[in-house]
Amino acid sequence: MKTIKNRNKNGRPTKEPAEKKGYKVTLKMATEEYFSLKAKAKSAGITRSEYIRRCIRSSVVKQRLSSELMGYIRQLCGMANNVNQIAHKANGAGYMEAHGDCLAMNERLDNIIKRIEDDC
């Protein structure tokens, strides 16, 4: 007769707490997204859940641009407009008159680009 102490110990070994999947995430998808996920998981030969886990592990998310960086980009856009105006002036009045404006604009552009590079 078998007792609890000598019962059969065969079977799958217990998982460590780090290996257990204890969290469930519910996700809503459009029909097109769902069938795309289903097809990609099938072509990879894995389950949809495993496909999503691998996507999460291998993906890289870039942070949004800060408001300060967006301000620098707006300044660059305004300066680009100024450069176009200087080019138009240089074509109409001659290069020598627009040369000083161009040098000043180049210096301002360099300063803004340095600030953006420092923030990134």
C-alpha cells in the first residue's frame, strides 16, 4: 500500500518563481491587426502569446521629444525660412549685401544645433 510519503515523484519539475507566468494582459485589436498577428505567429511556428513576448523583449521604444527640444526644432524651422529669404535677397540684390546676414544666421544655426545635440 502506498502512503503519501512514498507516492510517485515522476512528472514535470516545479518551475522557479521567475519562470512562472503570473500576469495576464488583455489587449484589444482591430480585425486587421489580429489576423496579422495570427499569421506572423503561425509563420514563426510559435503561439501568439510567445510571439508577443518575443516582440516585447526585442523592441526598442524611443522617448518622445521634450517640449524644450520641440522649441529648438521650431526655431530651426523659422531659421530655415530666414535662410530662404536671405537666398532670395542674395539672388535679387547681389551676394555682397546678403553675406553679413548669412554669416549671422549660420552662427545662430550652429548654436541651436549644439543645444539639440546636447539634449539628445
